[in-house]
Amino acid sequence: MALAAALTAAMEPPADNSFDLSEASLRRLHNAKWNQYGPDVLPAFVAEMDFAVAEPIQRAVQSLVERSDYGYPRRDGGKAGLAVAKAFAHRMKDRFDWDVDPALIVPVADLVQGTYAPVLAFTEPGDGIILQVPNYPPFREVIRTTERNLISLPMMDSGSGYLCNTEQIVDQIDGRTRMFVLCNPHNPTGRVFSRNELLDIGRFCIEHELIVLSDEIHSDLVYPGRRHIPFASLSPELAARTVTLNSPTKSFNIPGLRCAVLHFGSPELRERFGKRIPQRLLGDPNAIGVDAAVAAWTESQPWLDAVMGHLTATRDHVLRRIETELPEIQFRVPEGTYLAWLDCSGLMLNTSAFDFFHERARVAFSPGENFEPNCSAFVRFNFATSRVIADEIVDRMVAAVKTLRVC
Amino acid sequence: MALAAALTAAMEPPADNSFDLSEASLRRLHNAKWNQYGPDVLPAFVAEMDFAVAEPIQRAVQSLVERSDYGYPRRDGGKAGLAVAKAFAHRMKDRFDWDVDPALIVPVADLVQGTYAPVLAFTEPGDGIILQVPNYPPFREVIRTTERNLISLPMMDSGSGYLCNTEQIVDQIDGRTRMFVLCNPHNPTGRVFSRNELLDIGRFCIEHELIVLSDEIHSDLVYPGRRHIPFASLSPELAARTVTLNSPTKSFNIPGLRCAVLHFGSPELRERFGKRIPQRLLGDPNAIGVDAAVAAWTESQPWLDAVMGHLTATRDHVLRRIETELPEIQFRVPEGTYLAWLDCSGLMLNTSAFDFFHERARVAFSPGENFEPNCSAFVRFNFATSRVIADEIVDRMVAAVKTLRVC
């Protein structure tokens, strides 16, 4: 999508951005984002947002803490994990008209655990796993550390956007290829796949009898003009081979509270999983994560709507500045996620783009090479921050690149 | 141990029992203990305490919540799990003079996860696992659901206390016997094993080349006159085959926050484990559980000392009343834990003891048959509650037994 067409009209930040946190208050947090680098570095790496959480979430947590209610949790007359499953099912119906049976959900702590478990359940060492590249680094880590065989499916830049064409890898598929790890909305490129693109992937997976692990953790972070489609909602035939991974921690900004779900598209798939990975091997969910997740999925949409307004405006503002002031940097406008995948090869750097901006701009992006070894000329820019900080990051990038031009 | 000798002088509750919660405030909690049964039932089952948590824990949680600091946690310049490992290592040295290397610790969510993981790592389906019976029900569940072979080691009542004599099972050991699940302090009997008893078990495990999974979650809940000895501290030779399972959630009453540790007694054992069970399959610890665990292990001992004073007095008071007013019920005085294992066979009931007290006394104990199928004449009594509630429970037991005598 060309920039002019993709960017909505330049907007001021919406009136309701009371969730913005100042740099001073962000530096008081005990999170990785604001503590991993020095105090003069602006962090734009790990995918969390510099925003205060939704009031319903904070209220739910505070209510539990005021009672110091830290016993074995019971919710709605059942196990706490079931409350999360029900909230997820309700939300999927409400947002995506997707019918989800809470009995087919296994709660997990986080996305990484939720990736290891299906990989270990449905594949053996030496089996092939297809992965879009570039990709969320732990996906590659899971495949490597469990001694599976990575089959890279490149996200190709068509000139107007990243596409994922399975024909590229047909000759790499054999009888031991078992799984397709789909990331949609895609991290780091920001693509939100269309129904036709997903159906193409679906036909490919049926033809080659692949299990689909569909990471949809960014499904709530989709910009105007695009719509998320849960892969398992495409057809019962596809659902029967699909494990969907989702969590409120990304869109509602509560990753430290650890609450995510694995959804199995059929009872048979759930049962196959359970035979290899007992549910209790994965640990029971913690009470605070459960209450926060339920509050997020059932009561916090107004907050998310306001955040999406802010993110839309920030995306457009930041990318317009980069287009104008840093024309050496190429990008495609993300259709989802708060991540921009910046191709800095036009800067002709003699270090990685990450190192350059870290050293010269005191900005810490995510290094491109973490998402694909050949991508050290790329960085991933997390722009989920205030307009002030986003502008400061771009200012610093511009200043750093200026020193380069002088050299 | 005979009652007269075992019980300390009858005591009033110590002055500092400000952690006692009233029934009214307990019924406002959203936990399993106070919600699983009807509002007219007094719960004395699931092992959590009816006490407010230690102030340092509450302060740590509140501090995080006030900042709404729910991002990916970083603590002391490293991953949050390492902060838990260091706090555990420091505590083990301080309390038990046991040297623990934090690098040999894997954080887990809870005891059940911490049991599944080593069982799956160190044994195969069909392998034999020795388990003391009666036992914590999930141990039996793990062995059954993973299709291992249960070898029962009966805790024999010697007349003065429960003993665990490995000679009873020598003829059941074969080349496929791989693991000894040791629970010390023992749930449900309350035994705290002496050094000599542990060394006997150790010799047995060396002789038969067994991995020891040592559940020491009750290690802080030991009464005057007994001392907990970590199994892995007995010798380097035993450490090298021992996985220790511990958590602050039991003694500091925060099970819903989910934070526990697996300690491997040698780098080789840790490595063997990691080859079968990748650490990230177990999920990263949640930020609140981490901060609560660190506050528990490093700052909350004064609270625990006060709680132990209260529990000692409650144990002695309650058991003296049972001895006097319910002479049909037999028991051994627990040396650790806040659990009493009551043999109600003298009541000659025609239902399970659990059903009798649930129906006639409106008291919910843990059913004995959950700990050992043949033990339906037993109940496990969790007496970690206020003197008022403990007395009401005994009053109701006495009244229910009286109706029996009339019949």
C-alpha cells in the first residue's frame, strides 16, 4: 500500500489520550522496556505500550489486592481458567462472529509457552515447520531448540506491501513437514492478511496436511480499512487443523501479568494435544492475570478504541515524518500492530541499523537481525508511545542520520 | 509421638494474631476455600490459611499495582525469574545452611506443574515411581495420567507416629523403577523426617539409582522440636539425583499468585531436564508472583514466626479437644504442616468420614480417599484458621458425633 493512500489524514492525537505516560513516570517502572538500556536511551523495542492500562483492568486488580485475595482462585463457580476461556469465547463471537467453545481452550502463561506446547505436541525432532520470515524471534528459537527443521517462507515486498506466497516453498515440502506457524496480524511487517490470502494458505495447509499454529495476539490492533479474520473461523475443515494463540496482554498492555489462551479447532485436536502435553504441565493461571484478562476482554473496549485512535494518528504522523525527513528509510505502512518495519539499507551503514541508532541516536529499536539473520539493515520501531516521545525518537533519528551525511 | 508428650503446654493464641480474618471477611474472598461449598459450610479442606498476608508482601504487590507496572518485568538488572531464584538461594542458606546455586533453579507456576515436569523429563510411560501413601492427590494424578507405574510406599503408623520403611517395597523395585517422590514435611500425615530417616531413603535411592523429587513446600511450617532438612543438603551424591520443589505460596499464603521453584542438585541433572522440558515450555513467571515471592522469602519471616506461634497453639488446642471430646477419632500430632490426618474409623460410619462431617456437621474437610483410596474413614483437617472458627469446627464435629451415639 502506497504511503499517500495508506495514511489517513494527518491528525492531532485524539482528545482522549489520558493513558499517555510521561517519560519521567515511565522511567519509574520496573519493566524491561525502560530498564534494559541506559537512562539516556529511548526504548522502542519490546512490544509493550507506554500507556496506563484500562480502568476496568486496574479496578479488577485493585479489588483483588484490597481483599489480599491471593488464595486458590475460583470464579463464577468454576476454575479460574474457565472464566478466561469464556471471556475469550464471548469476545471472539462479538468481534469476529467466530463461535468458540470454551471447552476447547487451554490457558497458558504467555505466547512463548503457547508456541512450545503445540510444537512439542504435534511435531517430532527433524520435522519441518514453515515459518514466515522475518518473524517474532521466539518462533525461530522454538524450532531451533527443539531440533525441528525450519522452512522459511519469505514475506516478499511486492513494492506496495508484503505478501506471503506459499508457491515459493512448495519444493521444500516433504512428508515430514508438519506445521505452518502463521502470524496474523504479522509481526514485524504489520500485514493483516485478507480472507483470500488466508484461504490460499488454508488450501496449502490442507493439501500438505499441516497443523496451523495461528498467532493472533495482534488481532485487536488493526487499523481502519482492514479487518482481522481468525484463521479457524474460515471453515470447519481448517479449524480442525488449527491451534489459535491469543492473549489480552498485547492489546491491553499487561504482558507481565501472564495470561494467554490456546484454542483448538476441534475436540480431536484438543485430545491429540492433551495426550502429549498434559494441561497441568503448563501451570495454572494466576489469579491476578485471570481477573485482568477478563476485565480486558469484557469491559475495556472503550479504552482500546481510544488507544487505536491514538496509535493511528501516531503511525501516520511518525511515518509521514520518516518519509519526508529520512527518505533513505523505506517502509510499508503497517495495517495492524504498533510496529513499523524499517528498511535502513538506503543509509549504507557499515554496522547494523540497530547499532547505528543505539549508538548515534540513543534510541533502542528491536534489531532486524533478530527477526531474520539477513535483516541487520532493518529495525522494528515500536511507536506505541506518546506523541512527545515518538517525535523525540524521530528527531534523534534525523540528527543521527545527518551526522552520516556529513561523513 | 504420644499426645501428652507431643503437645506443648496449652496456650492462649499469641498476642500477635492480627492476621486472623473473621468469617465475614473470609466469605468475601473469591477463593476456592470459601466458595466451593455452601454458605453454611465451614471449609477446612484446601491447604491455604485464613490469614491476611504479611505486610511486606502486600506492600510489594501494592507498589507494583500503584504504578500499574504490568509490563515485561525486569528485576535487579536481569530476568524476573532470577530474582526469585536468588531469594530462594539466600533463604535456603540462611534457614538451613544449604548452599544453592541460583543457576540451577527453574521457576514454575505451581507445585503440580513442578511435579509433571520432572516426571516427564526423567521417566517414560511404564516406568515405576515410588510414592508415599497417603499422599497429596496430584502426585497420584501425575503418575496415572502420564501412564507411569505407581509403587506405593505406605506410611505405617507405628503406634507413636508414621514411619516410611523402604524395606516394605524392595521386592517391587526393578530396572524400570526410576523415581522416588518424597514429600517432607509430609502431607497429609504431618511427619517431618529426621536426618537418619532421610539418609535411609537416600541410601535406598542410590542403591536403586532413583531420581528423587523432593516436595518441600511445607518446609517452613515445622513446629518446635523438629527441624526441616532439605534432602539435597544431605550430601553432594544425593544432591546430584535430587530435584527439590519449593514455593513461598504455602507458608506465606499466596497460592493464587503462582510462583514456585524447581532446584536441580547438579548442572548435569539440570541439563538432562532441559533436554526433555525446555524452560520456556513452562511459561515465564508473572510480575506480581515474583515480587510477592521475593518479599515473602526475604522480608516476611516475622509474620511467619507469629503465624507459627498461632498454628502451634491452634494445633495443640484443637487436638486436645478432639482427644477429650471425640475419643473415637485417632490421630498423630503433626510435626509440620497445618494439617491433621484424622482416623475416624472408630466412629464406625456407614459413609465416608468426609460425607458424614459434610452432611451432619456442615464442615468440609479433605476426603481421606483423595489421599489413598482405602482411606475413606480418614479426613484431613486444615486448622490454619482463627481460634473462633477452629472451635466452631470442633463444636460441630462433636455435635454431629453425638447424633451418631444417639442412633
